Amino acid sequence: MFNIPSRYTANSLIEPKTFILRTMKKQEKERISENLLAVQLMWQIAGEEIPSLKDENYDCSVVMGLDIKLKAIKDSTFFAELIQRMVKAPCVVRFYDHAEEIYSFAHKRLSHTDATQVVIVNRVETPPLPLVLPDETAEKLKRYLAFDALLNNTDKLSLYLEATVKAFIISHPKLYNGIEDLLDQKLWYNRENFLVLFGRLLELLRLNTELRAEKLPSECAKLNGEIKKIINSVKGE
């Protein structure tokens, strides 16, 4: 999420050691200590201008934006899992090193066995983006994930998940021909509808990954059939 209004600005430093827990193994503590260089809360969407959401699955009263400096961006997958699990609120995490940045999003729900904990349903990371040179993916993220460009302000969770799914689409432009047309459709006004879409896109990604690894022609034909069926359903054909 970009161009967040100044009224939500935080610019608050967080000690990196906050993310080192006593229950962690020594190796994990050392990895965090050596590679997590700086953490800053950049913005926080709070208040009820955009309504909070609280029900049996969600407790969403804020959406947060964190900037996290890493020793090397290649460690972003490990830290995305760590940070998104530890930060209970919906959170946009920008990881960066000396040359690149990656944005992380996560769809989280309350644990059904312990409401003080969250379960990560899906996580989305953008590809590495250069800090200096112009980049087409970065430009699309800034365009479609700008605060004023997001359409669903029914509640904070819907706003955040719209950004999450759009980030996935922009990060996978070759998933099928025409996928970026979804960015300009009106489906974003309904959270249930675009989460169904998200599920289909995730399944399409899984099938494509499986297809690339498959060697048997019969299995490839089967996978291609499943892929075509999902693409047709997404296109409404």
C-alpha cells in the first residue's frame, strides 16, 4: 500500500530484538540478530474512518506498514514468515537491503483454538524490485495499491486484502494471458468474490508449478485440462 495519508503516519522505531523470543532455538536467534538490521513502523491505519472488523474469524482494528532493513534481501522469505506470524494485525512489510526491496502481505485469521493467536491463510511476496532503476512491476504496485486507488473501504480488512490480491496479480503477470485485466474490474467491491478469485489464482499457480515438473505426457495433458478449466472460470467463460 502506497501514498498513505499523512494522518496515519507513525515513523516509530522498533528494536530488532523485539522479534527474538526466549523460546526460539539458538540458531534462529543468531540468524535474526545477524540479519535483521532495522525495523520501523512507517504508518498505521487506525480509528474508524475506515471501520474495524471483529467477528469469530477476524479482529482487525488497525492495518500496519513496516519497513525492515535486512543484511541481504535473499533472507526475506524467512523473515516474512517470522514477522507476519508475530505481528497479529494485517501488515504490509517492506523488506530492503542495499540494492532491492520486496513487499510482503499476509491473509491472517484468528486461531480457532486460541483467539490470541493468528493463522496465516496465504502469504504474498512481490519479486525483488530495484531501489534505484525504473521497474514496471514497482510502478504497477504504486499505481494499483495507492491508498486512493483501493476501492473496498467497507472495513480495514477488505482494504488490506484487496491490496494483497492485487499485489499477487501484479507479481504473477504470466500466470495466464490477460490476468492484469482483473485489476480494473469491479469485483473488488466484494471481499468474498475477490477471495474466491484469489483461491482460484493460487490453485492455478500450483498447477503451473506442478506442470513444469511433470514428465509424463498423460499427466501433463491432465494438468493442462485443469489449468484451462480454472482460467475459463476466472474469465467467466
